[in-house]
Amino acid sequence: MSTGLIFDIKKYAINDGPGIRLTVFFKGCNLQCKWCHNPESMSPKVQKMYNVKKCIGALSCIKNCPNNALKMTSEGIFTDYTICNLCGKCAEVCPTKAFEMLGSTISISDLMQKIDNEAIFFDQSGGGVTFSGGEPLMHSTYLLEALKECGKRMYHRVVDTTAFASLETVLEVAKHTELFLIDLKVMDSMKHKEFTGVSNQKILYNIVELAKTNCELIFRMPLIKGVNTSKKNIIETAKFMNSLEGNRTVINLLPYHNIAENKYKKLGTPNNNHVFEAPNINEITNIISIFKNNGISASVGG
């Protein structure tokens, strides 16, 4: 069995598909969205997060670091990443959990045990398992094994994805998935590349082909003022959705928030220089109206 790098497993999730769900977050993403609210999901490698507000200066982390990569400074514990091997010893002994390791290798059998433990909630609520990230399609071998094991148990399966992968991977995953949650970030390909690092041509093509399958598709749009909230972009998004085979007319709107700012500080990595804003209530209402006038059911959240 293969192993996967997972950075979080969230129980009792209610916004990642129908019912009560267990959401598995893969580490690593092949897009680098400048507004990403989970910067800890971007790197495909294990990382360490440090919360200086939790640090009480116990110094057990420094004493237990095998590489002497830590030292106390006026701004808290400093990690020298040129010699730190991310062994996690500091996180193990920190009494206040100021250090947190992001990413652990979990076998399919261990993952399925965690999933099976939640099965009673799936049965009672019509829920199931959601695979998110990062980008789950980056871990296609592991993802497919997990989806197949869930299928044997008749668990409802959701893949939350950017759809940026080979068409072969997308269609193979579709054979073992009931529902895809797919981001439609911005329709203009150049703007898409500017803000995410990649063109959306492969993404849109994959969605067209995915719509030909029996999988349910629900789209999501992170609403970011000045990036994708223009009337032109909303109409183009609606036209694209209406062009797809099947009934593909549901989109969830997710207004931007700056929750990631504190996460960048904890990761010790610089934030990007972009300052983003969420549209106000009137602007969101207008966006919903434009979608409605173009045959698309749009709502906030989901």
C-alpha cells in the first residue's frame, strides 16, 4: 500500500459536501494562489509552524534539538533551517504546543481506520469522506487507493480539487467519486496565471470532459475584489457552466478573508505583497443576481 503526506484530518466537517464528513487534507499544491487561506498546504514537504504567542520560554525544545538548530531570541525561538532536519523533536516536547509539525505520512490502513471510526456519523447524516488539500490529485496513487477502499464500504466520496492534473488522472478518479467540488477562480487565462501561477486552459478542458461523466459537480468561486468580481467575469463563468453537459448550474461563493496572514508569520515565510479585499454585501448580492439571470444558482458558503 502507498503512503500519503497529510497535514490535517478534520472530523465533523459540514462544509465539504453533504452531511457530516471527515475531510482529509493532502499537503502540496501545484497552484500558488496569492490569496490562499491555507499557505501551510502549498509545500509538498513537511514544514514546521511556530506560534510565538504560545511560547512560554520553557526551552525544552532547544535542549532536545539533536542538531542544535534552535536558539532563544528577543522575538522568540529562532530555527536555523540550514541545519534543522524537521525531525519534530521540538514539537514533541513543547508543553504549550508552540511548535507544530505540518505533514505526516499515513498509510492507507491507518487512514481507513480513522475513517471507519466516523462511519456512524456518515450513516446518520448522509455524510462521508472528502479529500481536499492542497491538491489531492497530486497524490493520485494514494488517493485512488483510498477512494476504492471507501467505495468498498459504501462511503460517499467527495474530491475537492482545482482540476489541474492530467485528464487521465481526472477521469480515473471520477470512476471512484460521487461528487467533485471544483474551484472556478477567474475565467481570463492570463489573469488566472498571474494570480495562481498557471493558466486555466488545462483546468477548463478537464472540467468539460469531467462534465461528461456521471459525477456530480459543484463549483466554488473565491470572491476577490478586483480579481474575479467584475460583471464580465461573472457572465463568462455562467456561460462556461451552461456550456457543460448535464445539470452543472450550482456555484458556491466564498468571499475572501485574510485568515492566512497569521499563518505566514507562524511559518516564518514572507507573505505576498498583494492586498486583497472581499466584495461588500451589495456587491455580493449583485453577483448572485447576475448568476441567476444567466441560469446559475449561486449562494454564499458551502
